[in-house]
Amino acid sequence: MSTESGRRAVRTILLALDSAQDTGALELAAQLAALLQGTLQGVFVENTDLLRVAQLPFAHEISLNSAVARRLEAAQLERDLRAQAERVRRLLENHALRHSVEWTFRIERGALTATLAASGSTDVVMLGRSGVSTREQRATATPVLAAYDGSSAAGRALDTAADLAGNDLLVLLPAAHAAELRSSASAQLTARGLRANYLVLPEMSPPHLIAAGRRHHCRMLVIAGNPAQLLPLLQQSSCPVAVVQ
């Protein structure tokens, strides 16, 4: 694999999911692992805050099918979470086998942020989008967005996004030094025979990144940095987020 732009070989791609994340990110994670020749690690997090709420006497849930409220039982919630985790495991296995990538899966109990904080040795950390995407959303969410600030880590993020996007790539640039950064990013992509579209943001803050993703119906947002710091701030993204370290 190329080491241009400070790039290093990707060894592991970690996808963290809890009951609030859309499983559509599993396909993207497996595809990315195949392209980068890395190992895919799936983690399903059983949210302890949700389990604690289920123990409260006034906790109820409303069925989406019947709109009927029922008592939220902790034991039933644990069974539901285990069933959801098994469904995620099967989906992960299917996607990994289809893309011929090595994979692992584990269940953790705690908070999603704690799992992200423990991912310091992982090359790429992914978080699925909140909610459930429709088939129409998945069909129209074509561009991959890459945040680029000229750093060596951003160069790796740009390469990672380009691996997944091909020419369906939208590079996000901060307004400060935008022209210089566009020239740098373009040179990096041209060396790989690729091109991209560019969008200048007032700043590279999570709200601006999230807004850009929604406006352009992103397939994935790729950014460089610390997953434990960035991903909690990007949980409302309309597409899965990948943080390259």
C-alpha cells in the first residue's frame, strides 16, 4: 500500500454500534476493510443507561406497530438487546464473507463513548448513523465526504475516503487557507488518478460537518483525529462517520 502523504498501512477498522445506530454502516465498513486490506472489528454496546432506566417503576415503551404503551421490563430489554446483537453479528458476518475480509465481533456493556475512548490503537474507527435509513436514503446517499486541513493525518483520511469513493468524493476545506489546501488535496488525488469536488466551510466544526453531510446526502464522512473526542460530537450525522487516526 502506498505510503504517500504520510499514509500508513491500515490494520484494523472498528465499527461501534449500539441500539440507536443504523446497521447500514456494516456494509460500508466491510467494503472499506476489503479496500484497505484490513481486519474488521464489530462491537455492539449494550447501553447501561438504558438498562438502568428499565429498572425504574415508571419506565414504559411504546410499540411502533401498535402504538400501545407497555411496562419496560429490564429482563425483556436484556433479551431484546441480545437478540439485536445477534442480528448485528449475523449481518457483519455476511458482509465480511461477501467482501472476503477477516472479522471479529464482541459485545460490551457500558457506554458507547467508553468504547470509543478505548479505541486508541485502532487505525479507523467508525460509528453508524443514528436512526434507521430507508432504502431510498441508501440509494441516494452517494458522495463520500472527506474533511481536509492539510495535516498528515488528514492526508490519510483523504486517501481512505478516496479508496471508498473513487470519483464520488467531496472534499471539505476550512475557509482559512482554502485555496492552498485545495491545491494540496488535488495534487494528492491526482497522483492516484482521482479527482474530487470541493466545498469550503466557515470552519471544520462538528455542526458545520454535520450540516454539509445532510445537505449533500453523504454516504460517509471521513475525518482525521481522536475518535473519543470527535465521534460523540458527530453522533447526529446523517451518514456513518469514520475517524482515521
